[in-house]
Amino acid sequence: MTATVVRASGLTKRYGSFTAVDGVDFALEENRIYGLLGRNGAGKTTIMQLLTGQLFPNAGELEVFGRTPAEHADVLRRLCFIAESQRYPEDFHAQHVFKAAPWFFENWDASFAERLIADFRLPLKRPIKKLSRGQLSAVGVIVGLASRAPLTFFDEPYLGLDAVARHIFYDRLLEDYAEYPRTIVLSTHLIDEVANLLEHIILIDQGRILLDRDAEEVRGSATTVAGARAVVEEFIGTRPVIGRESLGGLASVTIDGRLDQAERVRAAQLGLELAPVSLQQLIVHLTGTDLAGTAEQEAAA
């Protein structure tokens, strides 16, 4: 039986009159890779800060490994949180970060860290403050992977990496996860890049959860139907619509739910075009925004 690592019920975090996390319920199971997705300011970082004991909730119940995270050192020792804006002492060199890591992570694997340092071509003796954004991102990624913490959070630390380095990260994550399973939470705007890594998706918008489903259920769960507007409208009937565009007499409508073979044949007979909807496109439709390109700026105090 799969154990539950995190259990949240009615979890709420407010900053004055602003509610960053609004009464959410969710659970994280052991040894799964989760995607925590949503637009800027949706509440993703706030949720991760609550789960790692950096913030106290205003309301609701939260258990991590069966306990309140902020009050139990034994829980915190099993967590690793890597942020996009990860900070280190200014007088540190990169090598100092990795020498200090075993003090915080009981599962730290120094040989794995050395392999990752070589993969990312990280200059160990360069001061942290002189590292490029990509090199600083590599420091965080290496710590997050080599920590092998039972519950690991990556809050967009890989945005500073170039395309080659990001794919090295994805490859090493999958390789190591296969040999050393743990619960990993990825928060990212690069949704199409990580889509095949994710086993479960939690989509949050304006502090509330819109979607909490296995990734396999979500993939291919929406279809775009395009063609003459009247024909499209007749074909979709009463199906749930999550996106709609039109130009003159033409329409493109994204519907929720899979089409069976008979419906696909009928669409072809009507001269309609069907197109699968990627995970990123689906989330753009659900949240009404473009998620690509920028790191999240959460409301935080």
C-alpha cells in the first residue's frame, strides 16, 4: 500500500487582506513525481513554503510525514527545497555548498554530486557571487538531486539553465529516481519540457486547486475541433468547452473529454479538423494565461 507523505485539509495562507492559498485539500504519495503548476502568483511557492515549514498556515490542517513540519526537526531533515532565487552566503564558493550539504541531508551522495558537477561543468572554486545565473541554477539542481531527500521540491531552479543543461537535469532526475525513488515536486513554467516526467498534476490558480489528477488521465483529455463555426457548434453539442476562438465563419473550440473512434470518424465526415491538446495548452486554457517564460513572483511576507 502506498504511504501518504503530505496531507493538507483546508490549508489557508493570508497576507493581510490577500489570500495566497485558499482552503486547499490535497495529498502527496510517496515515490511519485508531481507537477505543481499554475500562473505567476497562483500560490505554488506559498504552498511549498508551508510544506517545508518556512511559513505557518492561517487555517487548515497540514501533516508532512505525519507531523506538523514547522515544529519537528526530524521532519525537516527529510525535506529539500530548492528555489529559483536560492541564496547562499556571499563568501561561499560553490565547493563550500557541497561540503556543507551532508550536515543538512542525511542521504547526501557525494559521488553523485561529483558526477553532476562534471555534467554541468560547474567551477567549484569560483565565488558564489561571481557565478552566472545558469551556474547558480546548477548549484541548486545538484543539491536537490544529490540530497536524495525523501521529499524534494524544485521551485523553478532550472530556469537559468540553457536547453542542454535542462535536459541533463531531466535525464539525471529520471535515472536517479528509478534507482532511488522518493517524492519529487516540480514547479515550472516549462510544462511541455517536463510533461513526460510527471506522474501526477496539481494545478493551482488564485490560491485554489483547479486540477488534481494523474498525469496519464490528463494527457490527451482535451481536443481542439476546428472548422466552419456552425458545423463545429453542432458537433460539440453540450460538451464542456474550455477554450474558444473564432474568425469570421471559422471556429476553433477546445473541448474537455476524449473522443471515441466513432466521433472521430463523424468529425472527418463533417470536414472538421481534430488536434490533440498538449499539457501546456490545456493549462493555458484552464487558467486563461500564457505560462511560459518567467519565474513566479509569489506574494509573500
